[in-house]
Amino acid sequence: MTDIIEPYGHSLIQHGKNSNRIYLMKCDAAEADSLITHMNQLAHDKNYSKIVAKIPESQDPVFKADGYKEEAAIPGFYRGQETCKLLSKYLCPKRENLTNDMEIKQILDDAIKKRAEAATQALPEEFKIRELGPSDIPALAQIYGTVFKSYPFPIFDADYLLETMSDHVTYFGVFHNNHLVAVSSSETDLDNLNSEMTDFAVLPAYRGHKLALHLLNEMEKYMINAGFRLLYTIARASSYGMNRTFARANYQYGGTLNNNTQISGSIESMNIWYKDIGAAK
């Protein structure tokens, strides 16, 4: 059972017991005060232990006055002009406390050191990367079902994949002998010219070829050509591979969301990485 995504006026909220939180995914500045009241009541009614809000920097004082704390920031998120703040409000003290803070720090330090490594080598000839279409959805859903025990969005559902593919998400895949073996997606925000580079999954037998990094490079080219200005990701803080991938691609670290997202059976902390591509085209 995945969490619910629902509009609130012109804003967008995700919530549910899966991650035991409310996530304000899109904040309309004119609705900030009523949003805060609504989310407080919703959290009380559902007994959620965290609220995380992705908001324009201009709304930062309004949310902090209600007890939110900054955990991460993404400069240039809104059309390259305004910073995005990720603020969190903990409704249960235990939710904020990390039990693996040393591990998270070690993984982050390791990733930042990888930024100095050589550029990615060419993709081996036996692999091919391309944008995915509706005919690829059964294989796409199967890979997600194989790699993840659970996920904050219904990526195992073919109808969800088709709906998002037809709207604002571009999916990419790596093929080996015409079989899909690795996938990712770009969740685009045309209004603000940013895209979330997300949903990376590589079949276990094909790990070690840096396929996620090759996918990321291909996605970046696509987004640059499409006129986007800012790319970002929300990566599992406990994943050596994904944090290394974004550091190697010269993304900047933006902060950590503590005990934030339920993925593969447990609630995990998430690292923010971002890259300004506004001048790349």
C-alpha cells in the first residue's frame, strides 16, 4: 500500500502510514498559512510522526514560525532564481534521532572523495540506452518489483507508470541483448524548469558496470536539450552506490532528511544532491 498523493488547492501533498509522514511536494505561496494548519490537523488525526515541506525560500519564515527546521536546500530550484528549502517538523522526538549517523557521514565523505575520480568511461558496446515507451512498461514494472521490496510511490503499478509517462515523467533504460536490465526516470517540473533524477534500479546480475551513472549522463543530455535549468535527486543516505553516482557526476550535496522515507521495508534518511545546468546548453 503506497502513500496517498492529493491536491490541496494549488499545492500537492503526499501522506500515509507507509512513510508515517506528510510530504508537502508543491507549495503555493498564497496557501502557506492554510497549508500549515491543514497539515497540523492531518498529522494529528493520522498520528504521523513527521512533516517535511519542500517550499520556496520566501516562505521559510512562515514555516519556521510553526516549528519547522531546515534540513536541506537546493539553490536555483525555481526557474534558476529562487532557492528551495526542505524543512521538517518532528511530531515524535524519536523520529528525529539517527541511529546510523556515523554510517551516513562515512558514506557522504566517501562520495565527496569520488568527485575527483576520472570521467565515466564509454558504455560497453553490449549495452544500449534509450528512452522508454509504453511497450516497455511490463519490463519496467518487473525490474522495480525485483529491486525494491517497497517504495514511496506506486512504481510497481503499470497504470501508474503509464499515467506518469504520459504526463511529466521520462523513463530511461539500459538494454543487454534486448533485455531491460537497468532503469531510471526524470520527473520534470516545466513551470520551474527543474527535474528530479530518480527511480534508479539495476538488476543484481548487472551491477558493477556503473549503469546508474551512464543512465544519469544520458538523462542530463536529454534535460539540457529540453531547456531545464536545475537537476536534483533525493537519494538513500545509506547507499554507497547512489551517493557516489551523483558525486561523480559533479552534483552538490544539499543536506540530509533524517528518517524520512520508507524504502525496501524500513524508513531511511535521504541525501539531497543538485546540479545547475542552466548554462550548459
